[in-house]
Amino acid sequence: MINNPVTRYSALGLLLFSQTALAKTPLTQGNEALTALTGATIHISPEQRVENATLLVKGKKIYGVVDNDDIPEHALVLDLAGYTLYPGFIDPYADYGIEFKYPKPDNKPPVYEVKQLGAKSGNTAIHAEKDWVDYISPNKAAAAKWVNNGFTSVQSAKLDGIFQGRGVTLSLSEKPANEVIYQSQGKHFMSFHKGSSIMDYPNSLMGSMALIRQTFADTLWYQNNKDKDDFNASSPAFVMNSAWGNLVPLEQQQFIFATDNLNSQLRAGHLMQEHSLSATLLGNGKEYARLNELKGINAPVILPLNFPKAPDVSDRDAERQVTLEQLRHWERAPFNPALLASEAIPFALTLHDTDAKAFWKRLRLAVDMGLTKEDALAALTTEAAQIAGVSELAGKLEKGYIADIVVAKGDLFEDGEIYSVWMQGDETILKPRAEQALIGEYQISFNGLELDLVLEQGKKLSGVLSGGEQEIKLSKPVLKGQRLSFSADLTEAGVEGVGRFVIWFDDNKGSSLHGQLTDAKGAITPVAGTRNTSSTAEDEDKDNKPLPTELVGRLTSPNVAYGLSSLPSAEKLHIKNATVWTSEAEGVLENADVLIKDGEIQEVGQSLRTPSGYKVLDAEGKHLTAGIVDEHSHIAINGGTNEGSDAITSEVRIGDILDPDAIAIYRSLSGGVTTAQLLHGSANPIGGQAQLIKLRWGEDASSLKFKGAPSAIKFALGENVKQSNWGDQFTTRFPQTRMGVESLFRDAFDAAMEHDKARADYDKLRRSSQRKTLEPKPDLRLQAVAEILKDQRDIHIHSYVQSEILMFLQLAEEYNFDIAAFTHVLEGYKLADELAAQGAGASTFSDWWAYKFEVYDAIPQNACLMNDKGVLTSINSDDYEMQRRLNQEAAKSVMYCGMSETDALNMITINPAKQLGVGDKVGSIKEGKQADLVLWDTHPLSVYAKTQAVWVDGKRYFDRTRNQQETRLLGEERAALIQKLLASPASRKQGELPADKQEPEWHCDTHYNAWGENAHLGHNHH
């Protein structure tokens, strides 16, 4: 729905309007003048163009398009023969014309709470109550970068915070605020970045996503309850919140979501899909890498042309810092708009995050690389108008539309130039049309002399007279209409003194000229001349030569080194003659066979018959094990492993922030790991929800998730959660002691039970009673804790010392929940009997000790002692590098304390699988289980063992022979890309620097402020 342009305005705008009206507006007004722009090529819309026609403008609007012979009488006629008219361009993502700054409270960090003015959200990253139409102040200087590129209107908001407020679409015209508004109630602007908010929460990407979910839940609660009888100040549940109020009705709102990179762009799309909300996504230039996933989201894109600057490969040292991904992106970025168009993904263009002076150069490069001119124009007009909510007002040159027009000479998508823009029926001249056509080179003659006259138009007119090697600079040249005047010292040309010239061009193209020279003695001499049609410029620079459109870089999934050109398919395979480590009661089978089909293990035995259609892999001399399972990992995530701002952050989800591009997936896969639990860090007693993944290299984030796995959550004990080593400023968050940690657990469990009971009691009410009674306010944090008490979510708890482990065992018994695993549990050997009696698993390190105070009593025999007492024991990595050597970590217990080889292997296969609740699916080689298998070239516990092939769900995601071939191909591809880059013209090397933030390798206690200027990183790894 398009709102009346003047439905909202600020008090300041009203005052300005009133003063203007009193000062300038006559008491009576005649009919609006009719202007005819004749003889032009007119792009009525991207699909409709007419040649040599007339565009009629009446007042602020288009009056129609007619033949040149049908111009109404009394119309003011402007001859635009040879010019092209386009609809005014629209930028749907801008921060123009808003005069407002958020207050900066004088709080010292950490900041857990800020006093707000008014009934706003308690979190200062949420500004959904803002309607930016109330803060509009047109600014000619600020508008110039858009106007100079042909933009006549923008959709604008203050780009600050997670919920940034409702945008406004307005003309870039320098008129009073209430006259420029096209759409007062635009889309809500959003991002994951908390902007200027000084509050600690959220300090991670997953925290931002959780805050968005909670805000949507709160809004729906507000929407469903605000009209009930009980919704008043006397009710204990009463909450007034202007941010929620401005999002109601939520299902009818539309959003623009800004993100920093492709992974987060896709996250934003899926998050909005999850809530069935309409969203437009700000692009990043890498959409080509995951087009299918983006297409499935079904969201328009606002695309900056922020092509990357060419990486520095000037010498070998510089080249070592350049990744293959950067080289590929440099080459492929100009193709991105065309690829979006080829997949019918709607997109508009924006100046955001782009050098405005390079905009048309970039767009023409995109056209050279396959973007059609029609699609390019649509991205500037009709598609942009749709996103900006003004498709019934702007984006076309049809009758009734606003008279926003771009006047250009030539084809803008080739080499044309913009001469003027019309905004709301008023023309802004960028280049004088009549005069500009006369700029060029001429030969003139006077007094028997023949000289070259060169006129150039920069910020001001300049020129020279030349003959041979002599050059005479023109003094004060002035060009008005078809009249040129200047003076020049002609002494070097053989004419004494300064001469004054007046020249008239015989037509508006300057094909010939005549005039007169008044010399130093006052004598007048006739001047004649013609335009020089042959170029006097040097040979065309190679920058202007056609650029190669063939790609030498590959596109893989993910689009990094060792990405896959195509995803593997499930094999029908007969593995013969292997030493099979079953991780079942059968133990190790010599010269055994395994059949796999449709992603499952079909049969295990000896001398099996090869079924029809199966391939045979002779594994004689090799060893076959189940895929390695890691109970504790932090690979393949973006934006922080800790939401360390609050003591309880059970609402955040590691599953929200999976990074399918992480090379750690491939490296760990090459070490035989097929399943890993990605855990929240240990910054708080109750951390975030865990995510179990399979290492399906090349798949998207959603496909990494282990389907059917139980839900889990990370708890933590010890030094980290009470902020022992965080610094002197971190002394106010509860808890600060170990006994406080237990108190917090009790409070959380009690609050969760109370919240859950309130919800259950409400659900039992009759519908008639529910229509009158306020439903309990949703709390995603408490809901996740309640799931533990209802046996719907497993606990994996970071732990070290005996006393705390014992405390938590007693707490679990008191509140009647199970513990899936104590992770780290380096003093587990001290209470192995208690762990076994309660059925709690233990996932430990092989031989890490003494790296901080609470692990001084750690011993390398820990795993053996717990295993011998009947504790379900596993070895975990908690480390990027160690994860791909877990077979060696397991082997250490054979060395340290004589553990059997089968028990050692079980600690990285079936045992962690059971701890994770997927022991019925993976972790051993057994008929009916998923075909997650590793083929080793020798004994799997040997330090010399190498994986030959790794299957996940019966698909070969790693193959050592293929890896060696790929290494060679990558070297060749890299060399070809570097040669292409070095041979490219300078113009192809310009652009913005890569924007992707370099993230650390995550560990349990990595403290990382995803939204700060500098990340504060922990030093201990656990």
C-alpha cells in the first residue's frame, strides 16, 4: 500500500513548510505548466522504449508520452533530440537526510543494563519504535553522490542497531521535508550488528539471532494480548513497549536485512523464513557462490557493486598472504549481477558500501560480463521501486508517475553521460546540454595562421591554442549557448600582444564556427574554423579495450580451496578383504567385507558375494573403522563461540551460526572425523544450545546438521564461568564464586519450572477464558532450560575439579535429569564410581594438564581409570588441529596405562556416539547403521596412519588420490588467476577491499566481541 506522501512529517518540517508558504506561495495559483521534452529516446520502463518521441511533464508528474507532432499548444518545448530519457533511479538502501544521534550513556563496561527514556525495549540495540520519516531533513550536499549518478529518490533509515526502525522513501529534491516524502511507512531495517549500543548483550552473532527471535516472540505476545481485558497497568503481566507496538501486526510488516557476508545473508533469509516474514536481503557480491540456496529463500536482494580490489601479488611474499578464494572472487565478482538475473532472483542496485564515483564504471563492467541492459535498468528503477514501496509512484515514465527523469547523452550502459536529472518535475543540470556538445577539438584560421583549438570541460572550462610544439593557454574562456569568448597571448604565434576572441558555433553540434579576433591594437580580424573529426588523442588506452569474459577460476562448493565441483552421491560399494574394527562386541574382524548402499551399512561378514551394480574396493592390507565422533568441538562456526555477556544464555543456538566454508571441516574429515558436536564456550554457567553436525564437506549449513540427533546444551563449571581470569572490571556479574554457580543453577531450574507450569496452566484454559486471560510472556531462555527438566535436551557440562563435579551430580539427582557427559572432567578419576553409578558419560583429554590452576591434578591415566570403573568414556579435541589427530589421542591411553586397542578406538567412535544420543545411528560398523566409514592405510592407532577414503552417509567426501589431484589443479588455477590479474588493465584492479572479517580459531574460552572494533581473545584453550 502506497501512503500519501504527506501523511507524516516532523514538527521542524511543518515549521519550515509554513514559513516557506507564507514567504513564497501566492494566494492564487494558476494551472501547472506543461513541459514537452521532445525528440528523445524514452525508456518508459525497462521493457518499453520509444524512439524520437516526446515526454510531457505537468507539475510534479508525468503527463504522458506522445509523438513529436502531438505536442499540446502552450507547452514549453525543450529540444532533446539525440538524448535518452530514463526513469529516475531509486536506491532502496540508504542513510540519507536523517538528523539524529542516539544518546551515549556514561556507563563503564561491562554494561548489563541501560536506563531507557520511554517505554522502549530493554536492549538498546532495538529501535523498532523509530519512524525515520519524523527525522528527515533534505540536504543538497549529502544528496549529491546519488544525484550525480542519476538517482532521484532513496529509501532511507538510520543504519544503527539490530532493529533499526522503519525506513522512509523520499525524493532527493531540495524541497521542504514534507514535500519530498514518497512513502512514509517504509520497510523495517534490520541487521545482526548491534551498532552504537553499549550493552554487552549480545556480543556474538548467535546472540543477535536469539535477540531477534525473542523480539519477534514478544511482539506476537503483545499483538495477541494487547486487546484483552487483562492488558492494563493493574495486571502483573502488563508490559508497554513501543518497539513491539511498531512491529504490530508482525505478519504484515516487511523488512530489509543487512548483513556483512554471504553466510550471514543466508542466515538472515532463513531466520525470516522461519517466522514467515517478508524480507529483502542486502547483498555482498558473493551471491554467485550459493545461488541455489539463495533462490530457495525467495527474497529480493539489494546489491552493492562493491567489486573487490585486486589482491597484491606483486611479489612472492605478498602473494603468500592471498587466498585462492580472494583470487576467485576478484575474477568472478563482476559476473555476480548477471548470475542473479539468470536465476530470476529479483535485485536492485545501491550505492551503499561502494565508491560512488566508480558506480557506473562497475555497472558497465557487469553489463560487459553478461548483465543485460534491461535487467540493469530494472535494478535501478522498477525492482528498486518495488523494494522501496513506491512502485505506483516511481520507476517508470508513465502517466501519473512522479516526474523523476534522467537525461543522458548516449547509452548509459555503454559510454553515455548524465546531463541532468529531474526531481518532482524540476530539472537539476549536471552538465550544460548545449555547451557540452561543443566541447572538443577544432581547427581555426585568422591572419593567415592555422591553429588547433582544444576545449576541455572539467570543474570549469579550459582550453589551449596550439601549432606545432607551441601551446597557448586560453585565459578566462566562457561558453554560453553557442557563443565562446576568451583571450590569449598570441606573441608566440607571431601576433603581438593579447588577443580577444568571440566565436559563434554555427549549430549546436559545433560542426563549424565563425567569429572575430580583436588584437592588441584594436584591429578586428575574422576567424573561421571547423570541428576536427579525427582523434588527436593517443592510441586508445588498453583500459578501454574489451575485457576478457572467460573465467579461468573454478566455482566450487564451498568456493574455497579443496571445495567440490560436484557433491558426491551415495555409493553402492563392496569393500573387500579389510581389517574391520567394528566397535561392537565382535571386535576386530580380519579379512572381512562390508557392503554399503543408500547411505547405510547393508552387511558385514567374510567372503561376501558382490551384488549386481556394486563397485568393488579391494582393501587388502588396509583397516576400516567407523567414522570418528568428536564430543567437544568448536570448528565451523561464525561470530563467536561464546555469548559471554550474561550468566545464562540458553536461548542462543550454535546451529544458527554454522560455517559450511570452514576449511577445518575438510581437514578434520581428512583425519577420519565424520561427526562432531559443536559446543558453546565456557563463559557462563548455562551457555547456548549445541549442534551436532556431520562433516559433509561442500553442503550448505542446514545440510551439515545431524538429522534426528537429540537436542543438547552446554553447561560449565570452574574458573571461566565465575570470570576468574577476565580482568578487574568483570566483578559484578553473578556468580563470582563456585557456590554462586550452584545457586544460579537452582534459580534457573526453579524459574524454568515456574514458567513451564504457567504455560501449561494457560493451555488448559477453555478458549473463551484464553480470550480474556493474558497468556504467559514467552521467554526463550527459560524454555530451553525447561526442556532439560522434561528430558528433551541433554546436558554436556564443562568441568574440571572433583568438588564441582560431585555438586552437579547431586543437583541432577535432586532435579531428576540425566547428564549426557561431563566434558574435560580432568579429575574424573577421583569419583569414577559416582559417575558410573549415575550413568553420566565422561569426555576427556588424553594428556593435557597444568595449563591453569584447576587442572593441576590432571593425570594422563584419567581415561583408563574412568573406563575401568564402567564410565562411558570418550576422548575429545576442543581444538582445531587436534581434531584431525584424534586417532593418535586415543592411542595415548594404550601407551600410558595399557588400555586395549579396541577400547581405545571405542573412545573416539561408539562411546562418544552414545554420549551424543546417536549410538544407534553411527559410531560402529553394524548392519543398518549409517555408512560413516574410514579406510586407513595401516593400523588406525598408529602415528603413521593416513586415511585413504572417508564416507559420510555412504558418500565419499574425502579421497586421498583425489586430494592429490586437486592439489595439483589448485596450483595451476592459482597461477592462471595471478597471470590474468597481472595482465589486467588498471581499471580492473580498482575496488573495495575484501570485507569479510578474519575470525580466530575458536576454543572454549575465546572471548570475542563480534560487534566491537577489537576482539578480546582468551589465552587459555579450555
